[in-house]
Amino acid sequence: MSNRVRRSFPASFKAQIVLSLLCGEKSQAEICREHQLSPALVAAWKDAFVSNAASVFTSPEQRSEESAKLAEMERLVGRMTWEIEALKKGSALLRQGKLGEGKS
């Protein structure tokens, strides 16, 4: 097992690396050598940057609307999870015969 410490990089550093790559200031190999980065890591940063570039041009209203929809979906998932757990417990109690006893 390796004792290497996993490095983490701030978003600003990743953006700087990708922008210098996209602008053609340096080649990917030069950037990787200079900063001791894996070419696969830099490629992943570039792909993420390019795929999310359109979000820069979405309006704040559109983003808040999407956030509201996401929050509603998360609430719904939470409620459904709670209902499923309650139904599982009820089903387990019915199988054990504990529910419904005492009523004649």
C-alpha cells in the first residue's frame, strides 16, 4: 500500500490550468510536467469545464427555479423513503403476527 498523500486542488487552480490549456499557452504535457499532474486528471478537468460551460450563461432566475425543483424532488424522495420504511416495519410486524392480535 502506498503512503502517498492524495492532493486536492481548489477550483480556481483547476480553472487556471484548463484555461491555459484551452488558450494554447502551453501544451497538456507541459502543464502536467510543470505542476506534476496526471494527463488523465487534466483531461478530466478539461472535460468537466467544457461540459459545464453553458451554465455560465443561464440566468439567476433559471438557476433558482432549477434549485426549487431540485429541493422539491429531494423532499419527495425523503417522504417516499420514510413511507417505505414504515411499510417495511408494518409488513414485518404482520409476518410475526404481532399486529392484529388481541382483537377478537
